[in-house]
Amino acid sequence: MTFDEYQKIARSTALYNNDLGVIYTALGLAGEAGEVVEHIKKMVRDNNRVATPERIAKIRKELGDVLWYVANMASDLGLSLDDVVAGNIEKITDRKERGTLHGAGDDR
């Protein structure tokens, strides 16, 4: 499955009001990312930083939710998820080649 194929399926399951668009998806993305972080916190607190199979399964589900919101935000903005992914790979590959993966901000 390509990212664009996933994006199309994710879009078909979006039930939010289109006039909310990117606001809804941004809020949902933040919430789901928080749930991922919450599981990491519990992994540190409850499992001595060990990623148990049960914890990994929970994180996997939350990462799927993060991806759903990313895909729908891209749709709300008229972006192809394949293009977003390709642009990101191009950016980080360029940074790696220039030795600027470390640092802060977009203008490295």
C-alpha cells in the first residue's frame, strides 16, 4: 500500500465537519501524539524502560491513530501524503549529506 492509498482510505473514514478541517486534525494529532508519549512514560515508570510486547501493541495502535490524523490533515491542506513523505526524505537526506542532522530549526 502506498501512502496515497492509505490517505484515500483514511479520508473515507473521516466523519468530522469539513469546515473544521485542519483545526480538527491538528487537535486530534496532538492528542494522539500525547497518547503515544503517555505509553512511553508508563514504559519508563512501570516497566523499567523495557518495551514489553503488550506496551508495543498499545503504542502501535496509537501510532496508527497519529498516522490517520496526519493523512487527513494532508488531505485538508490539499497535499498528497506520498509527496509529504518524499519531501521529508529529501530534506533529511540533504541534512545527512551536509552533516546537519543535529541542530535546531529548519534552516540548517
